[in-house]
Amino acid sequence: GGQPRNVQPFSDEDASIETMSHCSGFSDPASFTEDGPEVDEEATQEDLEYKLKGFIDLTLDKSAKTRQAALEGLKSAFSSKILYEFVMERRMTLTDSIERCIKKGKSEEQCAAAGLACLLCVQMGSGIESEEIFKTLGPVLKKIVCDGTASVQARQACATCLGICCFIVTDDITELYSTMECLENIFTKAYPRDRDTNGVSSTASTVLHISALLAWTLLLTICPMNEVKKKIEMHLHKLPSMLSCDDVNMRIAAGETLALLFELARETDADFFYEDMEPLTEKLRALATDGNKHRAKVDKRKQRSVFRDVLRAVEERDFPTETVKFGPERMYIDCWVKKQTYDTFKEILGSGMQYHLQSNDFLRNVFELGPPVMLDAAALKTMKISRFERHLYNSAAFKARTKARSKCRDKRADVGEFF
């Protein structure tokens, strides 16, 4: 109701504040699907696209803060919505913006741009358009990954992006091998040069080594079997040295990679035999029961949980099946290859992973889920319960649990009949 004011050009500060206010709307994917009155979906979609066009324009702004906030806004929207048609029409503009931000931006802006590149390829899926994006961004990403003068965080983000984009788009086997070689050159620097050394020293570049190793492992899952055999012969005897790293995340990444390599090795050769099995299982068992007081409790708990599963995989060829629920569907993660792939995409999509598993054709194809399950509005309405009903259900369930536990804990309960 106030008086109209003249529109002034954005200053650096105004732009960043304005952009941040838009970005906050995307911070939680649930904000798109809140319980409430019916809304005009077409108008909402138009409003969203209008905001996204503004973000794309702001990726060219002079202010670094503004550019970074615009990239984050696009990332939040791409991770929580399927915007295929919108992205298809603007893929070259988006690619140019990402390339410019990676080349000329500072560390945080480069990280945001690399994350957006991943989500852009996830939106597009595998196809000619995605290949064109990767042809433009691939050399830029490799250059940053191999650039020792770039920040470790930017190199780490670019290594992850390189692995994911290559996994999604490349049908060219030589490009796949070239990308894997680039990542190998990074994480093999974590191997101890002297075989007599007992451990790997933790350095600031450990996070880069972890990202390069995990990206390389993801690409290994789509390699031909003869190449898988070569990589296993190259790395299976060296990877255990990483288990002595001071960084818990490096130990976990190395352990999960070992489990995956053993799984692939046994698939390629039923009679696969590993010479140093006894010392390896001893090391894994020690990590699965680690009680060192100088390590944080959270780290120890996380490490023990992972290495119990790794030990079972190496010793008993066993994998603890996990169930992922999304909408009315269920997906079973029953092998290390599937777990590695799921964890990678969960990392970049965050809370939008469930939505993409339901609706993203590319991801459904990766996990062999078939075409998206089509539910009409009436079916969706019957499946969805209001917040109040959900609250009542949770309260009743809580009371029932409390009663059951009280009975079990009641000292006055007659237990003589059981003896």
C-alpha cells in the first residue's frame, strides 16, 4: 500500500541481499509442498521460473556475493524440482555461467558452480545435450583439479563434479579412462612412498584425496570388466595403506572402496584369491572394534559401524541390505556398487533425493526402477495426511510404546511362570 518508488540499479550489497532472500525460499524442498490450501500450480510454476531467470541473470553480476547467492538459489531449486524443459531451453546459458564462475571465481564461488554443474547434468540426464555440457566443462574441471595453486576446497568440488558428470553423460570409453586417470593422479598421492612407513600422514589435501578416490570408485562401477581387472591389480594391494590415515573419513572411504573392489573382483573371477587376506582382515577387525581414547566418540562410532560391514564383505562376501522408501515405492540397496552410487547422488541432492528417485528418469534408470509411477491427484490426496492427523497418530503410537515398556519394566510383574 506504500507509494511506488523508483527502481534503482542493483548495488553489490542490495543484490546479494535480494538474491539471498530469494534463495531462502529454496532452502527446504518441503517449502514447495507445504500442507495448506490448494494453489494454482501453473501460476506457482511461472513464479518459480521467473525467480530462476533472475538467478541466471545474477550469475553474471559484478558482485561475487551476488553471483554465489544466485548459484546457491539455482542449486536449491534444481535439487528439489524436476525442471527439464526450463533447463533444456537455457542449458547453454547455464553452462557459460558455470564455466565463467569456475574459471574466474574464488574458492566458494567455484564450489557452488561445480555443485550446480552436477545438478544440471542430473536434470538433463544422459543424452547429446549433456555430452555438449560435459565437453565444455570437462576440461575446465580437470584443469582446476590438477592446479596445485587452486584452493583445496575448489579442487575437491571439481573432482566430485568431474566424476559425477562423467558417470552421467559419457559414452566415450576414452573419455572415461582419461577422467579416471586424472582422478588417480590425485588420490594416489595419499599412498605412502616408502613401504616401511607405518601410516599415512594427514594433510590439508586429505579432503581432496577422499573426493578423488570416491569419484574414481563411482566411475569404476561402469567400466568394462577387463578394465576393472586392471584397476584391481593396480590398487588392491596399495589401498590398505590408507586405512592407517589419521583422518576418519579417509579411513572410511578407503574401507568402502576396498569392499567394492572385492565385490567386483569376485564378480569377474569366482575363484579370486587375495594373498594378504589375513593381515587385511586383522586391520579391518581392529578398525571395527577401535577403542582409542584420543579419537572422538562420534568418529569411533561411525568408523566401527562402517568397518563391521566392510569386514563382513571381505571375509564373508555378505552385504547388509538397506531399504530406501520414497512415496509408495521401495528400493533395496543390496550391494556395494549400488550403495556407492546411491551415496554419491544423495550427497549432491540432499533432501531432494527422494523426489528425484520418484520423478527423475535418469536416476530411475540407474537404479533400475522402471518408468515413474503415475499417481493421479485423488490418489495423492488419499495418501497424504494432514499435520494434525500425523500429530495424533504419533501421539497415540508414543503412548502405546510407553505402556508396553512400562509393563516390561514393572518390577511387580509376576515372572515366576517363565521359570
